Amino acid sequence: MKTIDLRSDTVTRPTPAMRRAMAKAEVGDDFYRDDPTVRALEERAAALLGKPAAMLVLSGTMGNLVSLLASTQKGDAILVAENSHIFVNEAGNLAAVGGLLPAIVSDPNGLSRPDQITAALRAKSVLYAPLSLACIENTHNAAGGRCLGPEETDAICATAHANGLRVHLDGARIFNAAVALGVPASRLAHEVDSVSFCLTKGLGCPVGAMVVGAQAFIDRARHWRQMVGGGMRQAGIFAAAGLIALDTMIERLAEDHANARRLAEILQECGFRLTFDAVATNMVFVEIPQRIIAPGALVQALKAEGVLVNAPRGRRLRFVTHVDVPAAVILEAGRRIARAVEAATPTIRQVG
Ligand SMILES: *Cc1c(COP(=O)(O)O)cnc(C)c1O
């Protein structure tokens, strides 16, 4: 039985084209800026996001960290959503490494409206950590893979800039948003000051993320990347996969979104309730039906059927679609999920 891995789109493996490109990549020492493949990827990423410059980093987390460091001073406050990846899932690096105070926006949709910035502003005073940056996330993972549209993004940026704040976009899955909204990624990044995006999620690369912004910002970020140990040598080996990803793996994300909608229907037929109104991109969040008393038992039953999911949070379970789970496999996943639901549902025996 072949495993169907729906834990995350990070489980995607490099495609045959990527492996070929990696094998024959032209490389050099990137410390001397001698790696032509890294430079080509950086130029391509900058162009796609409509910004002057870009830099390859080792992960989305490193991309966000060096972006924060290059946009703030130690002791600043930064606006983050309480359910954002930067606040929750990056090991507290903003505080531990950046010396930054998180100013927290509490909203299930994350930082998605200008009034959330206005509400966080304070009069200038020696009492307060200066608020210098607002962080947005698109797509927003914990909000169900929700997209932030171009007008919403522009409005947030306008309010931030009018009040002296920069805006960083955690665009780990920015191309999922662009494809779902039918706009170029550059449109979603138009007004933001910096963007980071992942090559290793739906785009399928083995390593890497990109940071994009103005040249002076990238110059500062390059210094911070070196400080946190992210300087690289012949990184063209994996940058070659990045170029293939940007050329061939973006438009196809639409398939992942269609598969997520299909999976959502199947899950509803199996008695799950969707957590969010809509399946916006490649994630399906569901509530485990009450008749399954132990959520852990369902995860075990799924595993026994060869379907992998992450541990639930409470009764909430996430399924993520990606290139290695094509439409036919989604249907097979549906059959296995139905069996797992039966296996995890306790039967009540009549006594007497
Ligand atoms: C995955 C992810 C990151 C971090 O990327 P890594 O490459 O795993 O470090 C940042 N932000 C969001 C929204 C993510 O989903």
C-alpha cells in the first residue's frame, strides 16, 4: 500500500527535471557572488515579485528572520497576528535573536485590515517600544490557507506607511495566493517593503527560500544572513531546482487547490465539518465528528490505512494537498479516510 502523505506540502520531492538541473548546475562560490545559478535565481525571484533585488536563504524561517532584522532596531515592537507563523512557529526568534517585542493582533483571519494597525498605534513616548514593522501572511496558514487580496494588502500598507511602519509579507505560499486570486504575485507584493517566500512547499524544491525587496534592504539582509550562519558556497546546486520551480511549478498549484476542494467534499461526506467557510487554496481544515471520541484514534486509524496527517489541535485536523498527491490519489485517500472513520468510531453494544 502506497502512503498518501497529507501532512504538509513540504513533503513534496524534487521532480525529475529538478534532479537533472541540479546534476548539471553551473556553480561558483556565492561568498564571492560567483555562483551564476544563485544569481539567476535571485534575479528571477526579484522580477517575479516586482522588486529590485532578492537573496537566496536556507528556509522560510531564515527569510523572515533576516527580513525582520533588516527592517527594525533591537527594542522595536512589531505587529504580528497571534496565529501567524512568525509569532507562533519560528521558535521565538523575533524575541531571542531580534530583541523585538511582538505587538499582537488577535483575529482568526490574522492581520488583514488597516484598522488593526490603527488600533495598535500609540503616541510617541519614552514609555513605549517604537512600533516599526507590520507583518502580514499570505496565504495565511492558520486561517485555513486564506488569501489576502491586492486591495486588502494595499490598504494595510497605506495605513502602515502613513504611520511610519514598514510592511513585511510572509509569503511562504504567495504563489498559492496569486494563482487562487488570478493575479501576478508582484501585484500582491506591490506596496509591501519586503517579502519572503518558500521554494520547498508547493513548489517542490529540496531546500531554499527567497527574500525580496529594495537593494538597500537586501544588502542589510545579506549581512544578517551571514551572521545567522546562512552564508553559502556552491548553492547553485539547489538554486537550479528553484529556477525549475519558478518556471514550471507555479501555475500547476491550481491543481492542488482543485484537489483540496475535492477532498473537502469527501471529508464532508464522511461526517467532518469544515472549520472555515471556504477552501481557499491547498489546505482543508476540518472538525472531527463527535462520534469519534478520541481524535488520536482517528489519526492512528488513518495511519493504518496509509494516510498521514499531523496530530490534531483539539478536534481540528488539517489536510494539505500538493503535487505528489494527484486527483486519482485524492479519490483513493477518500476511500481510506471513510474506512478509518469507521475504524475509529466506537460501536455501542446493547447490554442485557
Ligand atoms: C513554512 C512557513 C514558513 C517557514 O518556512 P520554513 O522553510 O519551514 O522555515 C513561514 N511562514 C509560513 C506561513 C509558513 O507556512
